[in-house]
Amino acid sequence: MPELPEVETIARGLSSRVMGDVIESVWLGSKPEPLKSPAVEIVRTLESRRITAVRRVGKHIVFDLELADGVGRAPSPARRRHKTRSLPSPKKAAGGGARPTQESSAQWIVHLGMTGRMVVCEADSETAKHTHLVAKLASGRELRFVDPRRFGRLSVAHGFEAGGSEPLEVQLDHFVSLFHGRKTPIKSALLNQKLLRGVGNIYADESLFRAGIRPRRRAASLTRDDLRRLYPAVQEVLREAIALGGSSVSDYVDADGEEGFFQLQHRVYGREGEPCLVCRTPIKRVVIAGRSSHYCPKCQK
């Protein structure tokens, strides 16, 4: 699943390519799983909206939208043709030239799940299998959501807010307070999106290694000094990963279809049995709350 650095990379790439463009019409596929909001609500909210920003909130990509000029006009013939394009099993609730809602601003929220991708392409390019949304843009291009496993989610909102603290913005004292008294392993606490939003398996393992903390230690057992080491470790790992375009360990690619490079810098994640890059002790793998965790038994206490 894409984590904070991957989602940040994708959001930045999308921002550079579609910000300022207008969504003219929307096609939705027939599979219900990706739709967290009703199909008709997604269409009404997206159509005739200008994309004013694309940003990351936790593991979500958020498109900020505003009403474009000419709202309320009848759909053009081009829009009608787009509604009935030859794609597998279109969702009927999404068609009909639904008029956009009249709120001045809205958000389109995309969660990529395990295998979701946002693709910007020319309108005549081949439509990939497992395409669940096609947004036709005024520039003549299309923005498509593709997700083979259908764990991704599409929704709309008017005033979207996410829980948890932003790990790249949280202050030290608040960071310390998030884990105070918690009896869960520190690895599980780092993955709790209600505490810190965006941190996932890869970056929790890498942060704990840099801080010298074993993933199974109870969060409540960590001293203030432990947390003072973990705080910058989390931020450093995330910033380095963003700079390298994220980690491509499965099917992750950025908005341009390019792989990230931070996987080449992993010190523990995915390196079970390999020597620690610091002390040469073999890296161990354990399962904590159903999630694989990697650590060095010598460097991490």
C-alpha cells in the first residue's frame, strides 16, 4: 500500500499536470467497491469543477475543486459522447448529464488502497483494464483511476478533514504525548492513523531502526529520550523517501509511471536474514498485529 512518501510524490506530480484544468465530465465503472460516496454525488461534485490544488492528507490524495465558469449549461455533445464511451459496464447512476452541486468549493478524495493508480493520459490512449473512473478534462486529456484489486476508495466532501497528526508538522511535545501510556507495541502505535496519519509499515520499520528501538517494545515503556530519538528519525526517513520518489517494492509508480528509489536505501525493511548495514548482525523479521516487522537485534533495544 502506498504510504506517505509515495502519496506525496503522486500528489505533487498530479498537481504539476492537472492543477487549473477543468473536469468536464465523468465516467464511472460498474464495480461498487471503489465508491465511498454515491456515484451520482461523485459525478455531480466533480463535473464543471476547476482543480485548484492537489495535495496529500495522510495517505489520501485530495483534489481541491471550485465551480468553473458556465456551471448549469446543458451538456455538450462531446460530454454526451463521453458518457457513453465504450468502456466495460458503465455505472448508469453516473450518467444523465447530472448537474454539479452548487457549493463554491469541494474536495475529491482518493485513497489508492493496495494497487490504485491515478493516470493522466491522452483521451485516445488505450483504457487499461480495471479502470474505475475517467474524468475528461478541458485540456483534452483524461484523469483515470485504475485499481486491479479494488481496495482503493473514491469519495467527495465539502470541508474534508482527516484524523491524526501530520508527522512532518507535529511538534515534539505533542509527538511524545501521542504515545504516552499506550500499552500497544510502538510499531502498532506508529501505524495507528488516528495518532499519526500517513506512516505505514516500511517507514515505521526504518524509523525505529534509526532510533534504535525494537518494534515490539510497548509504547508506554519508551522514555522521553527514546521518543526524542524517534521523533527526528520519523521525519528524516519520510523526507528522504519523498526526495527519492518513494519506495517501489510492489506495483507503486508515480504520476508519470516512474518507480521510486528509496527501496535502495532500506536498512531493515525487506532485508530478513541479510546483515545489518551497521553491525552485520542478520536482520530479523517478526509479526506484530498481523504486520511484518524488520529489525536488527543488536542495534535496536
